Amino acid sequence: MLSEDQRALLFDWLDRLLENNLSQKEKGRLEALVKESEEARKIYVTYLDLHASLSHYADESLGSEIEESLSDRRDSRMIGFLPVLLPLAALVVFGFYLFQSFKGGDDTREEPYVDSLADSSTAYEQPMQSIEPDQVIAVFTKSVGVQWAQGATARPEFGNGLHPGMLRLAAGAAQLEFLQGATVIIEGPAEAELINENEASLKLGRLRAHVPKIAIGFTVNLPMGQVVDLGTDFGLEVYENGSSEVYVYRGSVRYQGVDNEGNEVARELTAGQAIRLDPHGVSSPLDMPAGNYMGSAELADRSLENSQTRRNAWLQNCKILAREESAELYYSFDDQDSWSRVLRDETSKGNGSRDGAVIGCSWTEGRWPGKGALRFTQKNDRVCLNLSEPLNKATLVAWVRLDSLGEEGAPLVFSKPLFNGAVGWSINPTGKLVLQIKAGQSFEQYESAVAFRKEKIGKWVHLATTFDGDRKWVGHFLNGRCFSREKIDRAKVLSLRKGLLGHFQSLAKSKEEESLLGCIDEFAIFSSVWDELQLRKLYEIGRPRDGDVGIGEAFPSALPALGR
Amino acid sequence: MEYAPQDRSTELVQLMMKNQRKIFAYVLTLVPTRADAEDILQEASLTICEKFSDFSPGTNFYSWACQIAYWKVRAARKKYATSKVLFNEEVMEVIANTRLEMEPELDHRHGALNACLQKLNERDRRMILTRYESGQNVKAAALACGRTIQGAYKALTRIRKTLFDCVSLELASEMP
């Protein structure tokens, strides 16, 4: 039987083995122990099986996330396959693909590889050629500084499923993962057309493709031909004059095209080879460029780096906001212990009396890795807060991610309805941002046009509402854009005495026992009226990542400005 | 070279669906690096397709497939010396046999692990699942959870041990 020390040592070796961190000497000692001791052997097998099971569950979890993010626009059968069947399809389809390739000798190899995959596959429920316009064929998985071209109709958001059609990128880099398995990074300015799960056309710009074995046959059409992948990493660039370049980093590709006299141009390129195709389709050899294409790892690093940079900029701004003269209450939700039940007010005005008391909610991750947020899931979840002085001017600001709107809508902040100026700020069940205010004995309600559409569920959004008791205006803002202004009837002040964050109180037409379903990771109240420019800046600094296209961009400031 | 005729392809798909995870786990026990194990699994899968006509319906597909996988691991050992495969052939064989003997228990452990993952707090669960996503590593898990790399190594060791103990406890509590 193993001693406690031997067991501890064994687990230490196993952990370092799994992280590829075990020295040769230790490998030798592990081998000897496993050989000699049946108990050690069983622990080894059990631990390595845990390692395999964790990979399985991690992929399953990733598959579910992708599935959720594609929501109801996807072909549910196809995506539902992904976590389980795609690896299987790889095994079976790839086997049959080779069968098709070899059984007929060289002649069959001339057939397009995609066709041979589709024809021989029994694992897919539908043939790969019959792509419906609304079918998801790829997923937008990473981005750095993406700006879509002016007039581009497709402006996917991070995590969206992509349908057949054009993508026009003005700047930045976007990573797309085709459902057949190829990963492609397009660097702007670029124009690419997504055709099916294993095919695209590059009209302009630069593309880098990593094609695993499962996706062999991935095809990119160029102005005068097409590149068919034979299991590889390759780069392409198409210039405005119609010329293009093909670089192979690993494996091999086949270029097949015609020149402008109709002659066939066919080249098979292997690792380290490159060709240039002039606008007439004539090819000539080219030197490989030295690492000027962005790879997946670099993109991932830059993406994470980018989110850290964003977080740092936001942290700087937090300090400024906390010192802002008009800041009455500011919860940054940052740097709080996971067990903490006090939500710290960052302003120095209340001497702790404006700190929130967390009831029920759990701490979770906010807009960036490492940033805190509170998650509201149960009907009693809430944060109690108190701002005793009424305000005749105010701006309410929150970063929110809703899991669902709920039957009663989503409460943001509600104060005790006993006091004049008691406020209820919420999103109603139809997605309108609503400010209710108690004026005398009645409640006034100021609501926006529909702001919160279904596609915003599950995404961080920046909400703001301004109240100007002097000039009698209420303004609603989403992601830094104003999309609703209303004239105030009678209300003169706004009060947050005995307020609840993320929970209803019984103002008019709202149920008391409901909480928000989702997360909040920033909330502030200012005693001044912020304009659109200021709120836009706040949104820009606080948005989770570059390349996010918020609803604000889709909703132009259609309403008249103040005083007009 | 013969391949499964079309009429047996459905049977092959079903058997692979049912056993794919376990075959991968079997390979990973002998080749702990995921990418290497996936390469070997892919090679084994091709041979499984190729040899499927030799497989007798009604017999144990998993054992049959593992034999093919085992030979692929052995071949990899010869091809890449010791860079992919951890142990010498003698030890590899006893481990493969131990694994096959333990299959029923390992099946139970796999099921129990899901329940144990749900018991982790969100940050730990996120960290371990990020680490194990395909193509990810400790650095990615560290960044995703706002930890230093060193901190992530320590956390992953702790989380794995917690899960290992939790699964053992779950199994013990299921025993009559």
C-alpha cells in the first residue's frame, strides 16, 4: 500500500504530467512506481481518465455556449450535432473520404474534395451543397479592432452564427470558424463571401486559414481560380487590381484556375512555397513573406490583451467618476471579495452609509476576466441601498446583462414608494426602458421606444436615463445613444430612499416579488444631467471589447435634441 | 484496402458515437497530451473504418477498437520515440490492461464528475473548463479568470484534486 508521502508525490507528478511539466527523471520514477504498485497504477488510470472526462465536459460546455449564442436563427439540427457528432463525423467522413480518394486511383482525386466528402458522407443530415440562405455556416469567434465597412449589411457581433453572404471589413481582424472545421482570420480592409460550411471567396484583402484534417477540401475562391486545401495552414491576399498571392505555411494546397485566354492554370504548393497570380490569372513564383499574417494564437493573445487594456482604461475612469462632484452613488462592483455581502460605494460622500447590502445575489464575472458582477437569479435577490436626499436632476447609469426579460420585465432600481419622487427604473416586458416617478399621490411613467430586443439578451448593455426636473425632460439612452426623450408632466424630484437594486418594489403596475434575471456590474447615480456625448464616452470606455456593435449603432439618434 | 460497405456505415456511426469518448480516454491514458492523443485517435479511426468489415456484430466494439488504438499508440512510440508516448511498452501494456479492467468504474466516475463540476463555485468551474477546452492551456485559464499563471497552476491542481475526491465520495456513497 502506498504511504501518504508516496500518494502525495504521485498526485504531484500526475498534475505536472498533465501540464507537460514533468522532468525526464520524474517520468522515470513515475514509470517505476506505476509498474511496481497496482494501487499507483489504478490512481494513474483514474486520474488520466478524469483528465479525459474534463476535456469532454469542457467541449460539451463550449458547444452549449456556441449553441446558445446562435439562438433561434440557427439550424438547430446542425448545431445540435456539433459537440457530439462533429468529431465523430471527422472520423467516419474522413475515413470514407480516403476511401473515395483511393478506390478510384488518380482520376477520382481530380474531383473537388468537397464533393467527395458530401457524396460519401452519411453522417450529415443534409447534403453540404444545399445551403439555405438562413443556414448558419460559420461562427464569429474572435475579433480585434473590427470595423465593418460603410454600407456593409452584415455586421455580426462576437459569437454570432454567420449565414452565406458578404462580409465587408474596413479594419481590424476577425476570426471565423467554419462549421466543417476550418478557422479563418480575415484582416481588413477585406471583402469575403461565405458560401458554405467549407467554402468562401476572397474578393479583396488578406486571409489566413488553418484547416484541420476534418475540414480538408476547404476552398477559397480567388478572382481567377480557387485554392483547395489539402490539410494545411495557408495565407491569401487579393489586391484591388485583381491580382492575388497564395502562401503555404504547412501542408499543401492546390491552386486551380484559368488565365484570361482560357488556359488552365494548376499548381500544387507545399509548405514554404508561394505564388503570385496576376490580374490575368498567370502565375509566377513568389518568396514567402516573413510572418506578416496574424495567426489564431496571436489573435487570441491580442484579443485578451485588448480586453485587459480596456479594463485598465475603465479602471482609470472609475477613479475619475468616483471623484466626480455630481456622483451621488457609484458601485463599480470591482475588487470585491467573492464572499462579500457589502457593495462598496466608491464615492466618499456617504462615509459608508451608501454602501449596498447584498441579499441573495451571487458574485460572478463581469465584462472582463477578473471583473466582478452580481448575478440575480432568485426572486428575492436584491441589493438594498439608500440615498436620503431627493434630486431635482439625475442621471442613472448601469451596465446590465439580462438572462431573460421575465414576465414582469427587468427591474433595475426601485425605491420605497412612500416618498415623493420615489422612482422605479426598469425594462418592461416588451423591452422598453421605463422610468416611473411618484409625483404627489400618483405615478408618472416615461417610457422609451422598444430598446431591448431579443438579440440583446445575454449581452452586456449600457443603460442610462436622465431626469431634469428644471427643464422637465426625461431621456433614455442605450449603449451611449439617445433614442427617446419625453416631457415631464409634474414630477419635480427623484428619490432613491430605501431603494432596491435589481428588484421591484410595489410602484404602480409592478409586482413586488420579482428580481432581475441577469447580472449588473456597474451602477451609478449622478445629481446632474449628462448629455449624449458624455454618456457615449462612458459607454465607449466601458464596453467589453473592440468590435462590439451595440444596439446604439443600429438606432440612430432619431429624436429631436433638447430644446428643439 | 476494404472499407465498410454503405449498409454498415450506419452501424459504424452508431458504434462510434457510443464509444468515441471512451476510446479517446483510453488513448489519453497512454498518451497524456491531448493534441497527440487526438492525432492517434484520428489514425485509429481511419483503421477502424478500414477494418470495420472484420468486426463481428454483437461482439464488444469498444475492446476491438481499443486494440486498434493500442497498436496505433505502439506505432507512434516507435515513430516518435518517447516524445508522445509516456511509458515503455511493458508498462504501457499493464496500464492498458488496468484501464480495461476498470472500465465499469471509470464509466461511473465519468457520470459522477458532471455532478461534481456543478458543485464547484463558478470561478473554479470556469477555470477548469477553460483549461480543458480544445486548444486551450493554463495561460488561457489564467487570463480568463484573472489569475497569474503561477496562481492558475496551483488552482488547477487544487480543483483537480477536489474533483477527484468528490467523484470518489460520490461513488462510495452509491455503494450499497
